[in-house]
Amino acid sequence: MSEPKRRDKAATRTALLDAARRRFTEHGFDGTGVRDIAADAGIDATLIFRYFGSKQALFEEAVHVAVPEGIGRRARAEPAALAEAMLREVVFAERAEPGGEHPLLVMLRSAGRPEVRARLREQVCGDYLADFAERLGGDDAELRAELVGALLIGIGVMRSVIDSPELSRVSFEQTRELVAAMVTALEG
């Protein structure tokens, strides 16, 4: 009699997260079913609930992103340098992981859901733009910081989602120079 096959919990979790990232990137939250994710991972769908509890919890973990080093409150870069780091990390980074897009852009595909919008707001305004306003200073620093965020997210959407002709072909260097000039103008 053969022994029952042992499940590698870490490998199962990884397979589910990889499949979820691909599906959520392509189809958004509402267009993705747990059975589709499980089938892509070659795993029974009930394991999604065992490992994550819900589709929502799987989505949150699949699109979670830590703020990269050099971006955020500990970094002491000038606003233009911080915007450049965000441009490199969020918009231009080549991603080997499943889905190939930055998780913030993946969340945008599902922004029709209130809980996803709240998470986006938390990550963009809290994690990514939290100290821009401090660095910019002045009465309207929060507005100018959000304008920088809008600029960067807009560039990401134009490149990744819309696949616009110019932004899709332009180099990081050329984009960096133009974004730096715009951010410098907002430093006021």
C-alpha cells in the first residue's frame, strides 16, 4: 500500500499566489473565479479557503507590495529623486513574477470595488506619497504630492493598461527627465 502524498504547504501557497496574480492582472477581481485560480495552480479550489480564508484575502495578499527601499519615510531624497525612484519601480520595472505588472496597477483593474479603492488609497496616499507633502512643504503640499501620484499612476496606466504608442516605446531616461521637470515645477 502506498503512502498518501504529502502536500508542500509553502509550494501550494506560492502556486496559488502566482496563479492569482496572473488572473487578477488579466481579469481583475470580479472577472476572476477561485476555481480558475485553483485550476491554473493545479490545486483543488477548497485549498484557497484553507490557505487564505476567502477570495478577498487571497487578492489582498497577491497584490500586496512593500514600499521599496529608497522610497518612503526613511529615504531622504529630494522630491524629484523620489519621483524618479517611483517611476523606475512602479512604471518601468521589468517584473519576472506572474502578472508582470506592479501590484498597484493590478489593483486599478479592480478599483470598482470599494474595498479595493480603500486599499489603493491606503497604499498610494499612505505608503507611497506619505512624505512627499512633508518634503514639498507649503500650504498646498498635500495637493502637489497627490498631483505627483496622479502623474505617475497616469503614466503607468497609459503604458500598461492602454498601451499608448508613445509612452509604451519611450525609454526610462527620456521619461525620467520630463517627469523630473514636472515634479520640480510642483516643488513650488
